[in-house]
Amino acid sequence: MATCDKNYPYPCFTYVLASSDGGRTYVGWTTDLEARLAAHNDGKGAKSTRGRQWRLIYSEQFRNKSDAMSREWHLKRDRAFRKKLLASALGG
């Protein structure tokens, strides 16, 4: 298993979440997908995710924090890709 640079001895992930109502996506990075999703759903995640329930619709694993953060930056700007992921997750 790849590790996430010397300051993060765990794999790093970039992820995309979909809101339960299917109207929003959220992009982030983490070293623990399950814990991060739980934090978002418990209202302890990013401010923009509070008050909604989320589900994981996409993730990628990286060797280091820098690569994960770079991919996060690109995914946040790729609305067409996120829209396609959302449609796929909703069965459309």
C-alpha cells in the first residue's frame, strides 16, 4: 500500500461526495475516507457540507499529500466531470 508522504504515514485520497438530495457535490482530500465521510455527515466536516447527508461517489488514492491536493484542485474546477459522476450515481 502506498503511503502519503513522511508527515502522513497513510494513503491519501481525493474524493467526491454527492448530497442525499442529489443536488450538490463536494470535493476534498483525506487519509481516511470512512472517518471523513462520517465527519461530513455529523456536521463536523467542511462548513459547506453541514446540514446535509452525503455519500461517497468517487475516490482516487495517491502516494502523497501533494498529489492528492493537486487532484482535488483539478476536480473542483472540473464541473463537467462532477456532473457526470453525479448523474451516474443517481442512475441517470
